[in-house]
Amino acid sequence: MFQKTCEIDFLALQRVTSENADKMSCLFSTNAQHFYQNNVISFVGINASGKTSILKLITFICRMLGNESINNISYSEVLDGLDEHGQATFDIYFYTEDHSVHLLHTVIRKVNGKLIIADEYLKSKPGTKVKSKVDIFAFDDVSPALKRSNDEAFLLDDVSIMVAFNKTNKDKLVITDTLQYTNINELSISEDCPPELIAFFDPSIEYLHIKKTTKDTDIHLKFHGKEEIVLSRLSELNRYLSSGTIKGINTFVNAIKVFSSGGYLIIDELENHFNREIVSTLIRFYMDAKVNPKGAMLIFSTHYAELLDEFERNDNIYIVRNRNGITAENLSTILKRNDIKKSEAYQSGYLEGTVPMYDAYMDLKKRLLHSYKEAK
């Protein structure tokens, strides 16, 4: 699905200044410098460019790091059509709170219709050895701390050796993705909705109480000045709540959870059912160190180019294209200046591959004109 290598970098690629450092999170520091991560990463592209596939790929990797069997991860279809060797190779770099930097090298193959991890090792080094960003990715002189062995009968062939690393490491990877709700707008919470959140999206609602058990769901909804409504299924709320309110509650409840723990919230087509100001509010919350003290990260896709103007920097934006394979190019490598309006650069075609092809547009126009003449 991807054109050669797909590389996604959560670290700042551009210089971090005192003016924008407070909108990012300092991942770790050495005597030499600070290393910052972007708290918001966006993927923008036209229809069928591959944005959803990239979000699925990121989710797949995170779930593999969290000990899940790769055959049981919902988004394993991103590995359909492996390379000429019948395999996919991942190099995953991450940092842990014991001030260590790690490289997990994983090779996945498909054998008899099943995904297996054919080769894997984990290398680790102290963060004190990192003097520059280049050093983060330099592991040639580091010996593996863990190495996969096919003789290990206790390790399933579709579970990463991260299961052993995670047993001894206190860090826990928290990931919440809402990809399954991209085209289904139904309330997905199982507890009371914070009243401040209700008031933000629909001030006409007095309260929304939800109690979910293994057998039943007890829902109490009340609008100001109206009788209480009692429901038994979350889907029934669609009759009373707007699509924006439902999407807003789902999104912001998940955001609140990762703000308190740190972690990743992944959303496809963030602008669906939202106006621009609501989306901007969510982005600003992630960039506010007081709201987001643990450096939680929002990763989303969008068709809405105007959202790009929310960002002062270019390095938290990826332009996604599909030209004989999906590519994701960081905007900072294309657009060197931060003062150019990003939405205009995107919509003008200056970035190439970000607007529908002219020939396709003309063919569609001719077809519509032909249909109009036939109707007359």
C-alpha cells in the first residue's frame, strides 16, 4: 500500500523557540539540548490519498507495542500486499521514563494466510548518550538487549518481544482510537457525561446520566424545563442529540482520559459533524500545558485545509498523497517558511497532489454537461 518507506516523526523537526515551546512537550533533556514532541500531528490529503491507512498503521504499531497479537489487531489489513520479500519491516524508536532510548526492529511475514513475527530485536541506550537528534536514531554500535528466538516455546509467533520488556518497565502505552466510529456517529461512553461538556455542546440539556451494566443500559436525559427522558439503548439518543453533540461528547471524553494519563488519541476525519471553532478548541487544548500536563498527543486526519492555519509550525502537518503508493511528507520539508498561509498553499496546488487532478475534473464536467443535454 505504501510507496517504499513510510516515516512518521513525532519529534519537532524545526527549531523550537521560547515562543512556541510552551505549545509542545519536552520529551527529555540532556546537557546538550532539549528534545520536544509535537502534541498534535495532522494528516491532510484529498479523498483516497491514504490518510486513514496511515492512522491504521500507527494504531497497529501502538497496539503491537502494547502486547496485542498482531492477528487480533483490527487494522492488520494495512499489511495486505507485502513487499517483494513477502514481509513488512518496522523500525520503531521510543523513549521511556527511565531516561532510555530504544529501537524495536520487527519483521512481519504472512505464512499460510497468518501474520507472524519472523525476526525481532530490541536495542536500548541511556538518554545521556544523545547529544543531537541524529544520535536518537544511531544504534549501530549498540548490542540487542532482547532478541527473538524461535526456540522460545512460551512466546507466540504473532506477539512482539515487547511483552517481556513491558513486564519489567513501568511505562504503559495508552492509546485510544475512534477509527471504527468514523462513519458511525453513536454515543460510545458508559458513564455520566461531565456537565461542563454537556453545556459546551448543548446548553439546553440539564443532565445526561448513563449507567451501563453487563446486561442493561440505564439512560436518563433531561432538557431544561422538560420532563426527564428514560432510555435503554445508546442508539436511541440519536433522536434527541445532534450529530455534533454526540461526536463532541465521544471525542472530548476520550481527550479528558488521555489528558489525565498521557497517551495518544487517534481520530479519522476530525472535522466530521464539527464546526471549525470546536475543532480548533480541541487542538488548542492539546497545545495547552496546563490542560495537557502529561504531553498527550492528538493524531488526526482531515480534508479541511483551513484547520492547518491553527498551527504556527509546519512540522506537525503531513501531506498525504497516493501516486502508485501512499506517501506522507512532512510539510516542513516542502514549505520552509512558517509565515505562508498553509491552507492557501494546500488549496492552490502549490504542494502538488493536494487538489483533484485537472483532467479528472474536466472529464467529470463533460459527463455532467452530457447528462444535462440528455435530460433536455
